[in-house]
Amino acid sequence: MIEARVYGKALAALPEDLYIPPDALEVFLEAFAGPLDLLLYLIRKQNIDILDIPVAEITHQYMAYVELMQAARLDLAAEYLVMAAMLAEIKSRLLLPRPPPENDEEDPRAELIRRLQEYEQCKQAAELLDALPRLEREIILAQLPAPAFERRKRLPEVTLDTLLAALAEVIQRSEHLTHHQISREALSVRLRMSELLQCLRGGAFVPFNELLSASEGRLGLVVSFMALLELVKESLVELVQNAEFSTIHLRTKSQ
């Protein structure tokens, strides 16, 4: 069975003189974001209560990991070494004789526990956010170029009702443009004087309103009034009024 090809030649077995350095390939399955992440991993891996941390055991495991990283010639951040010093200090304080019970001294692990709890809350919140659907990870937007098309202006449809409405509008405008000629009626004051004398014959009193007809229009009323004035001027007609603001009567003047 051919395992590989080197320079075009098939190799069914490894060469006897092949040398592989012992540290040629190393795989690190765990990656930590910092010293608190490493401590939290060690605590959760052993199901340890975060409020009752066995500092000695955790310190031993933490230092073993730091030594492993140094042996692998990996650059450790300064914060890992600071945490190692902090664990060593807490371990030494726990090994010292404790004060009498009446002296209420804070637990040396309190500050470390508080920082671990805060980091755990932030890490859980980050994991919840990371689990949400993310654009370009779970959600991919489909993008297609718009097809080229000719833009045309759509004209409105002309219906029979539209045509009838346009016709009615034209007819209405044509009515306003109709031409007509007005002929002036020829009225004569002398002719109207003769007509008034004919109405007043017999010597009876005739009310002034009955001698003027509104159907003749303004021009006819003016001509009739001027004819009455001429008759009064020529002493052919006399005006009589029984009281102030009463009806005016006319009659032919007796000789």
C-alpha cells in the first residue's frame, strides 16, 4: 500500500534513517484568554466550589501549567506570573497561624473569589452573545446585481368616461365664447309723451307707479320719467299728493 510520494517515488514504509525531533509537533487543545480563565478552567474541571477553593491544590496545578508553557518555549504574559505570585501569597497566608476568633480578619481568598466570580459572569455573557445568530456566520445575505432594463413612463389609459368628460368640458367652454349682437332699442321722448297723455285722458287721477313699467328696463324707465318731466314743464300734466310721503297722482291739466 502506497503511503506517500517523495520526488515522484512511492514510499510504502518510513525510511530507516528518518529522524523526527521529539518536540517537532505539539498540540495544545486548551487555549486560555488569561490567568483568570485558566484558574476558572481548573476549578470547573474538578467540580470545586468557587467559594471554597483549595488554594494549595489549585496553585500546584496552575504552576504545573505555567512550567509546561515555559518548557514549550512559549512567551507567557506578565499577568500569568502576577497571578502565580498572588496564589503563592494566598497559600502562604493560609499556612500561617490564624488569629484568635474574636479578631474578624478577611479571608485571604476573598479578593481572588470576587475576581473569579466577575470574570465568570462576563464569560457567560460573552458566550450567550456569541451563540446568537451572526451576520456572515449563520446568516448570509444574498446579493445579486439588479438587471438592466429600460425605464418607460407608463401612460394612463383613456376610457370612454374620460372622453365624455373632455367633450363636456369643451362644450361648456364653447357656450362662454358664443357671439351675439345687442341692438339698441330706439326710444323717443316725444313718442312716450304722447303715450302718457293717452293714458291720462279723461281727467282721472292715475298713480305715478302705474305709468312706469319695470318690464321696459332701466332705459325705458328713464325715458318715461323724462317724458313726464316734459309734460309737467309744458303744463300739460299736474302732480297731486294728498299728504307727505303718500302716493303721487297725475292727471291732465284742465284748460
